[in-house]
Amino acid sequence: MGSRVRGLAAFSHFDRVEYPLHSLILGDTLVIDHFLTPTLANAGTPLMWAGMLYMAFGNAIIGLLEGVILFWLFKAKPGRSIILLILANYLSAWLGMQFLKHGLVALVPSPDINDIQKLFTIAILTTFGITLLAELPFIMLTFAGAPKWFSKAIKGTLLTQTVSYICMFSCFYSASGTSLYTGPTVVALEEFGLPEDMHLYYIDANDGDVYTRLLNVSSDTLVYDLNSVNNIYGDYLTVLPSKANPDGVDLMAQLMGANTRDFTWITVKKDFALDAAINSQWDDNRGAEYIQGTWFSFGPVAQMKAAKDSPWSFYVGFWPIEGFSAKNTDTDERIHRSLETPVVSWPVRCATQINRNTIIFQLGDDQICIYNVEKDQIALVAKGRSPVVAIGRPINHETYELTFPQIMHVP
């Protein structure tokens, strides 16, 4: 059995967490996030199926209900109002999805954990406005020719959309993963009091090269001209046992090819640290066979030496709703933090436990964050990918190309 299977079995002491179907309907603007609750990736997820069913039937049901409200309270013609409101809901759904996919990014480019409140505020207000504007013409047609038709259309739009917005938002938002937003306090990195000799290595989000910095210093030093371009499934920086020193570790980069079974290994720094956590998916018998880029860097979190005697153990899930979990073996306390909503959905990857209560990890596409489980605090460390934390060795240590075959095809 490979290390990934053994690692998952080792974490069986974590309680299984069941998550309800989760999507978010902002007013009648249906927004479906294709990531969802934990299950087998190749079998799909409940939200995927729920999303397809909702797009097929859900907006029609809401349109039916809104048409009935207009008939009941404003004496609108039932057949006309129901047909028009069903069409209005599908249009509203499409417009809302387009805004969250394209418009929100333009308003808040490259967001991070400091922008979550801004993202939610803009998304909620804007999608509600889209809902009102998209459905108003249809409701005006519903009352066309009736006495005081314009006044009825304005009142009917405000009433139906406000009621549906509040009810649907409350129901579906409660099923989203928001604990990484509602739980921890966002603080400055200095609050963590990190050791002076602790280095962070990472792939820069802009130029794709490898940089390093002391964790308590914001200035970066170029380490390796990697030119990484695959930031989705993941060019990957990690730590493996050294080929040259049985007691040492090498800083390795895995460059992905056309798919996750075709990649290149490059040694960025040989025997580069006194302490760095070896990738938890490394197998003593099969080597790096199970290591397949950033996207698959989930599971039990690797520990540095300062974390070995900690009662806290961490686990990273695959889907954004799973985020990361922590368990204290002394007190049986359990913590779960994740962020998955239609507004923002950030999976956790590449985590390392650096001491008894702290992990550093990649959040979303380009955030490197640090989290203290006992203080429930989180901070942004850098904008980049695939973080590696190490202690010891000068930052200008030797680099060289890997001597064993660089192209590896996983069977």
C-alpha cells in the first residue's frame, strides 16, 4: 500500500463530517459552485447533481411561486404572470452567474483573505440589484393594461424579489463552508512571533520563479528561475529525501506536463535545510510516485521537528468545503476551517505544520497563509503558490539539475 492510502487510514480518528447540499441563490440569481461536499472525486458530488436539477427545474418552481404571489396580492393574470416570472428567473440566474464569474473579479482583482467582507458585500448588493432590474420588465408585462400597472409592477418586484432573496439566501448560505471567514481573526503576520531562522520557499504568483524569504521579513530573494506556468493543477514545490545525503532533504520542483501523469522533476536546492517536512505522500518503497502536483497535495499534513510532539494533528481535504481539520489528541478538541461559497471558493493545499499549533498552507490559487489553531488567528504571508518552510542552511546554497531521469510517467 502506498503512503497516501496509509496516510488516509491514519486519519480515520477524525470524525466523518457530512455536509448538506450547498449552493447559494442570491435573490433569484442562481449561483452554483461546482465544488462540493466530500465524496469520491470520480463519482461527482451532491451539489453537482443538485445544481443540474436546479437549473432544470428550480428556477421554474420559484417563478411559479412568484407568479402566484402576484396573482394573490395584486390580482395579476395567473397564466401570464407565471410564464413571465419563470422566464425572468432563468434570465436572472444567467446574469448573476456571469457577474460572479467575470464582473466580481474586475471589481476586486486578485482578492485575498483581507478582502472577503468586501467580496461578500459587493456580491450581495450587486446580485440583488441584478435580480430587481432583470425581473422588473417581466413583471411590468404581467400588469400591462391593468389600472395603476406601473405602481403595481414596482411594488410587486420589490416584494417578490425581497422575500425570495431573504429566504433563499438564508437557507442556502447556511449550507456553504464559511468557517474560515467567520471563525479566525485576520491579523498581521508579526502577531505569530515566528523564529528568526525560519525560511519560506514558494513559487511566485506573477513570474513563476522560486523565491525565499525569512518568514518574519517581507523581502524576497530569487532562488531558482523555474518559469512555472501551470498554476491550476499544479507545478509543485516540495521536500523529498536527499539523493546525496541520507540524512538530508532536497527542495524539489515538479513541473506538470499535458496531464497529471506526465511531469518533470527538478532539484531546486540540494541538501538545503536542517529541518523541513518531507512530503507526506512520499513512499519509502515507491518514492514520489503518488506525488502529482499542487492539486493533489491534500491529506495528512507533514510536520517539521518542532511539531512532532504536538497534540495537534492536521488534515487537508480535497474539496474547498473540506478545507482543513485539526484534532487535539489530549483534549479531543476538533477544529474545521473552510471557505466555499458561490462568491469565493478557495481550496487548501500544500500544508505544513511548523510547530505545535501552527500550519502554513496555500489557500486558493495564489495565497500563502498561516494559521494558529489555539489562537484561531490567520494571516496572509505572501502571494504565491506551493509553500515550503525550512530551518537552517544559507539561502544561497547550491542548486543543480536532477541527475536521475527527469520525465516520470506514473503508471
